[in-house]
Amino acid sequence: MAKVLVLFAHPGQRHSRVNILMAKIARGIEGVTFVDLYSEYPKLDIDIDVEQDRLLKHDVIIFQFPIYWYSTPSILKEWQDLVLEYGFAYGHTGDKLAGKAFLPVVTAGGPGQAYTEEGSNHFRLRSLLSPLEQTANLCRMRFVAPYALFAAHDARGDGRADPHLAGYRLLLETLRDDTFDIDAAVRLELLSADTLPIREGTSHE
């Protein structure tokens, strides 16, 4: 079994419609370590030693967050700036994260068509997340296609929330159980509840 770490960052949880439900799922899955960064570090005083130790103890690292101004919430940037130190995460001797899987789990307020070159946001979501992808590359981690939900504000009303939540549970459980096909996932643009690659011959009821 793989050890899965979910680092959750949502600065406006009382306004959340789907992300907070996803966090509840992650928190309740055996074998998954769930950390609410804003709750743990309300003054952004991130404990580098604690966070590096968490990384060392886990095989799969997940950033779960809503898209804020085309990027991560600020605490995740602070976390990266402090925790991913030279000599630890990258550099000549910085190989501590090599081979681990890294996966963004994101919600976006806008619809999928807004995240295209022709749409109102002018960039694909995967392009906007390219700093995270390159960070994973620099740290010699395996970047897995993001698990994404568009138009998250409307998802509970239009019936998309429940399948997405079920897909998130399945994603976490298969990552934990080593039945998620990472080789297939790294070749995809984005992941959704309908496109999770599960290895043949495995069953998750």
C-alpha cells in the first residue's frame, strides 16, 4: 500500500460548496494523511521540519485547492518556498522526493470552455498549473494529471457534485491501494470522475 498525503488549502472554507466536501472524504479515508494547512498554520508560520518529515513518510503528495487568481492559494506558495529547500527537494544532493507522485486536485469557478485559448481565461487549466508541474519535474517527482472540477459553484445544483465526490474517493483509495494506473494518468491532460485510469483486474466497489 502507498502512503498518501493530502495538503488542503482553502482560505474561504465557509463559502466552499464542493471542496469542503472533498476534504471531508479525504479526512475519513484510512491510510490517507489529511492536513488542513490554513488550520494548522493560521499565521503562515510553516514548520519546515514537520512538513519535510511528512513528505519523506509519504509516497503520493496531493495539493487540494480551489483556483485563486489562476494559481494556488497563497499558503501553498509559501509552503513551496519554505519546504522545498535546495539540498532537500532539488539540487545536486536534493533527491529526497525523487520518484514520489505529485497530483493537484483542483476546483475552478469558471466552466471548462473558459479554460481554453479561445475562452475568457485564454489558457488551458493545465497550462495555468504548469509551475506546479515544473516544480514536480525539478524535484524528480512524477506529475500526475490534475483531478479537476469546473464550474464548481454550480456542481451541487446540476448533479455533477456527487459523481465528482465519488471519483475523488476512488482516486484516493486506488492511489493508496496501488491500483491507480499512474503511467496512464501522467499521459492525460486532466482527470475527472469519468477518466480515472484503474489497473485492469482490480475492483473497487
